[in-house]
Amino acid sequence: MINSKDLPDIDITEALNCLIITINGLVENINIDSSILDKTFDKFIKALSNGLIRLLDNAS
């Protein structure tokens, strides 16, 4: 089991960026239409709280 003390802290934008890079790599490897990915991320952004959306906007 991994102890949280062993893991470095990263901010939310870095974590989301890693997630997006990983998903994009998967999409390229399994040939999913990019419009499906766009729709998925649109739904994800709509589900976020307003505070988190502002945080992400300020970080970009």
C-alpha cells in the first residue's frame, strides 16, 4: 500500500493536465473520434463547481 507521505504534492491543474494527456494518448491508441472526447470533457467541465472552474481558468 502506498502511503500518502511517499507521494509528492501536485496542484489540481497539474493533475488534470496529466489526466488529459493520458486520455488523449488512449484516444490515439484506440482510434476514438475526437468529438466524443470533446463532448466528454464538456460534460466534465459542466459538472465542476464554479469555484473549481474559476481556479482552473486562473491557472491557464
